[in-house]
Amino acid sequence: MEKIPTVKEFYLKTLFPKTYTESLDELELWFNTSRHSNQDVAMMIQFAKLHVEAALKARDELYQTYYAEEINWTEDNIKFIKNSYPLENIK
């Protein structure tokens, strides 16, 4: 699987594409001293987590509604599905 960028990488690449490829050290210094950029990244992480949680919940409901008879819903199965994309991956 292709590496998914962190929120910080995505933020910096999107706002400063040329600087990101040419002067990453300067960009890191700006980011580390900018209160707003850190707040933006923290907010983006929370936003992404909300969407992942909603998607996982919708998937669970879909499986339980349409595949309940076909899948043996043990606690291990439910735990496995819920942990299929840990929120800790969003950083």
C-alpha cells in the first residue's frame, strides 16, 4: 500500500508545494514556530478521525443489516472489523 502522508506533510505540501520540495528545513522551522499551523493540523486530525469513525460505523451497520446471516458475528469478528483502520493511523 502506498504511504499516506501525515496531516502535517499534507498541510505543508498543499500550502507550499515549491518550498516543500526545495527548502523543507525552512518550512519545518516556520511550522514549529507557528501557533496557527499547529492548531490547523490538530483540527484536521480531529476532522479526519470523525470521518473515519463515521465510515467504520456505517460499514458495521451495513454488514449487520445485509450480511448478518452469512457472517458469524463473534466478539473476535466485531473487534477485528472495528480495528481494521485504527484511529492512531491518523497523524
